[in-house]
Amino acid sequence: MCLSLLEEMERKRKSKSISIDTLVWEAVEAQAEKQGIAVSRWLENHLFDDLQKFGIIPKDVRRLGERRGGDRTKSKEEQ
């Protein structure tokens, strides 16, 4: 399953509220801080990778890139 550029552009992030073990939350916060990224980004990256590993998300689908401040999927030379 290869997503077309149009299909990829239609993917968006949703805000959701979840309940999570405080021990797990604190560990995720610590790892996200070590990597210099938001907790939501850390969770999304790890869930996406695991879902691909288990074959739930096809291997040819890419993660959503950073949406703040414009398209960051292109290098400065391409812009």
C-alpha cells in the first residue's frame, strides 16, 4: 500500500485524552526530554514504529513530519 502525495497530505494529528500509568508517563517524559522532543512526538514515533513492525501500518508509509513552521521534509537546498 503506497500512499499518494495527496493521501499523505490529508493525514492530520488528532488531540486525544488517554489514561496512563504514572510510572509509564514519567518514563516517557524522561525519554522525550533526553531526546529534546515533546512527549506526544515521542509516543507517536514509538507507536508508529511498533505498528509498522507488527505489519499494522505498511512499511512504505512514512511518519508525519513536523507541521509547525511549514514543510520540514525538504532540505534547505530543495526549498
